[in-house]
Amino acid sequence: MSIKMSEKISVCIPTYNGEEYLRECLDSALYQTYYNTEILIVDDCSSDGTMIIAQEYAALDDRIRIVQNKKNAGLVGNWENCIREASGDWIKFLFKTTFSRLPVWRKCTPLAYAMSRR
């Protein structure tokens, strides 16, 4: 059982006033070696520099897509918006204070694929 490397992972990053950690979170997402990803930042009407940072990163990497909610959806509502907006075959949530210094998605994806076939 192996995953097709053409399958896309949507890395969903729900944010709200996340400027303090967003750079490190995005660096972590971009460090991954599984390249077929969409990095989806869904901002819940932040009042800090979150959107500026997101736009800076999106200008550097075309895998990054930004969605800004029209009105504050709250924690769970923002997660749901991430799922609605995701275009990948798989979804991985990455929260603004969650980082992975190791390239783990390439290893985790075949396991998820195998478990989904049970």
C-alpha cells in the first residue's frame, strides 16, 4: 500500500492575531519535503500583523493561499472554514504555535493512506 505522490495535502493554518508565531509556523510548513501541498492560511479577522506576514510569505511561494474571513467566525468556525476552503486530497492542521522541524509529512501520508483503506 503506497500513496500516490500526486495526492495533494492541504496544510490548514487557522489564525487569529498570530503574528508572534506565524513566521515560525510557515517556515515549518515550507521545510517539509512532501512538495505537493497547498498551505492554506485562514485568518479570522486578526487585528495585528498576521495578514502582512501571510502576504509576505504568499508572495514568495505559490503553494500558499490566504483566505480572510469577512467576519469573525470564532475558533471552531475558523477550523470549519479551513476544511471548506481546502482543495487537497488530505488535510493536515498546523496551528500557529505548532511547528515541526522534521520533514514528517512524507512519512505520515502513506500511513494515513494505509489506514484509510481498512
